[in-house]
Amino acid sequence: MKTKYFIYLLLFCGSFSCDIMDKAPLDIISEEAVWNDKALINSYINGVYSELDFLIRDGYGYEEVDPTSGLSDEGRQGRDWHPLYSTWKGGFLNKDGGLLEQWRYSTIRKTNEFLEKIETSAAVSESEKKVLAGKIRYARAITYFFMVKRYGGIPIITKAQSIDAPMEELLVSRDKEIDVYDFIIDEMDEIAKDLPESYGSDEVGYPTKYAALALKSRAAMYAASIATWGKVQINGLVEFRQMKQNVSGKHLMMLLKKLSILNLLHYIIRIQMIKLRISGNCSWMRTM
């Protein structure tokens, strides 16, 4: 009798569908959902751009150029309170980069994955895909630009690598520095055709056609600089070092004294010109 009831119980439980247990998790967004929702696609792009934090410091120099030059023999830093110096003294900087390391290949992978997935998305039109892809390709190019300026030749990766891929596919060979610049220039030529000249107020900050052309020109300028000056050290510093080695200390001191006198004369002349301007007695300068 008990066996009979047990069988009935199993049949009763089995009569219910298992779909009630197949619920989507509420704390994550599935990959399928992302590429089928226009808002989520735009959120993905925003996430990529949030990683371009180096653009905030671009051209400022204080965060990277000034401290790193002070740590090396390129310049002299009169202050030792900058966090980078404490980092150096603590031993957290080394020949492998340490805290200065800037390998942005996680961002590169996200851009590559976007370009692969957006092709099959039904949430946006073909014309929209071109603009969205242009935004991501710009982010990828400017990330490569940031790294090539820092490291020279680096691997150019244009596919989303998988962690379980063969090691020979993951360990990509390093490309030449000029090839990286050519890649950036070619990318900007292509996306400049698809990016708009301006955006609405809800898309301020995204790259336009002119931003792409500006990045192209800047990359070309760096590439041209390498082609012209890549084998010559700037400002003749090599010659000065050789002069210090070949010239006696006495002659060197005489040369430095002459330079100091010239600088002093230049300073005195500037002071006199300022005094004349203040007094208004500088009509002779206006006739020159």
C-alpha cells in the first residue's frame, strides 16, 4: 500500500513542468539580453569609455610625465611628496612596470567583443550599427595610441580572445611601432565616414567625424616624428655628454661660465626693457 502511495506521489510531482525552476538570475544581465536591447548596448559603450581614464590627464603631464621624468635622468623634481616617489621608495616600481604598468588589453578585448556581437544584433538598424561600431573603434584606437606612445611596438589584437584558447593564440607577437600607428590611421579613415559631425545633447562627449580625423593627424604626427628623429637623440644631448667626456674639467667650467654670463646679460637687458616700458620712455622701440 505504501509503495502504491509513493508511486502516486512521484506521478503527481512529475506532472508539473520544470519551467518554474528555470528563472533568469535577477542580479546579473545575460549576454543575450545585452545584444538584444538598445539601451544595454549603449550602456556597454559607456562602460568601455569609462575605462579611458587616461584621457582625463592627456596633455596635463603632471600625473605621468613630471614624476617619471624626475625618477629618471630626464629631469629634476624638487619635491619628494608626490605619491609616485613614495611608491618608488617603497619598492613598488620595477623594470616590469609595477604600478606604472599600463597594459589596457582588457579594454581592447571588450571593444573587440562588441564589434563581433553587434553584427548579429537585431536591436539596432544597420545604419546605427555603423555609428556604434565607430564609437567603439575610436575607443580601441585611442587605447592603442596611449600604449604605443608609452611602450613603442605592441601586439595589435582585433579579435576577442578566449581564456581557453591555445597558448600560441593567446601569446600574440609584438608588432612594430610604425604598424601600430598605421593601424590607428587606417581605423580613423574608415570610421570618419560613419561617425556624424555632431550629436544631440544626450550624446555629448562621443567622438565625431572630426575627432576621428584629429586622432588620425596626431598619430601621423607621432609616426612622422619617429621616421625623422627616431635615430637621433633630442637636443644634441649625446654630443654634450661626449663633450663632457672629452673636454677637461677646466675647459668645461670656462664654457659653463660663458653660458652663465650670456644668461645674465640676457636677464639684465630684459629688466632694462621692462623699466623703459614702465617709464613710457620706449619710443625708440616702437620705431624698430
